[in-house]
Amino acid sequence: MIVREPEQKYGPPAPVGVHAAVCVDEIDLGLVPNKFDPTQDPAPTVRLVWQIAEDQPNGEPYEVHRDYRASLHEKAALRKDLESWRGRPFNFDELVGFDLENVVGVHCMINMVEKMSQKGKKYTTIAAIMPLAKGMIKLAPRDYVRHKNREVAEAIISPPPPNFDDLASSDDDVPF
């Protein structure tokens, strides 16, 4: 058997340009380490997921996402993107506690740009989120199950794990 680097786990990158989109999910990723500064404590992180109007070659809608520190600090990327998307700043009452569940189902325009990874691979990423232009037709989400609903569905559908205590093995069975 030939062992190699795993295949790309994501579909083709979303096309570059401005796209009509709809937010289909907000996912609490929990505490995530800072990949740029491992000396910092892990921070609460959230992922927002959108579907854009353009379809992949297989006919499925493109899904794009961005991960954010769960913060509405004045310099936080989440706050900047939400204010750009809303077209107005947060007021004092909203800064006390904003429920990200409110953005699910909200339409916008997303500007996708192409970048190069440190390994030399091209990818697209979200550069800007703006309000949907007046008069534009709103995009309906397609074939998307929210992350929190997937966990429930998988628990119902998945068979129980095997009982490994019933299987006898010894160190002699290990082939390497």
C-alpha cells in the first residue's frame, strides 16, 4: 500500500469575485489555539458559513466560511465584518451581547479573493462582506443541514460503536 498525503477535504475553491450569499450556519468551535502565536491562550472561536449563488461543477452550491475570535472588541475581525454586513455600527446595547444566531438566514454580498498558502497552493478567501444590494433577489439556502442539527441526526442514524472488549488481541498481532 502506498501511503501519501490525504486528498483535499474541501471541494473546488469558490470563484473569485463578488457573490450574492446567504448565511447558513454559525458554529461554536470552542477554544482554539492561536496558530500565529502559540504562546497565547486558546480563544473562543466561531465559524460563519455562507452559500453563494454560484454552483460548483457538480451542481452543489459553493459553501464558504470564515473563522473568527468570538469577540466584539473594536479591533476584532468579527465586529468589523458584522458592521460592514449590517451597514452600520453596533450600538451600546448590542455590544453587551449580540446573538450570532441572528445572522443565520441573512443575505449579503461576499467578495472572494485568491491567495497563496505558505505551501504554494492557491485558495480563495472572504475579503469583504457587504449588505445585499437593494432590489437583488434573495438567495434561498439549498441542501444544507446546520452543524448543530447534524450532531443530532448522526446520533440517531449511527449504529452504536462496537464493543472492543469482546475482541481478544495480543501484541503479537501488531504487524510492525
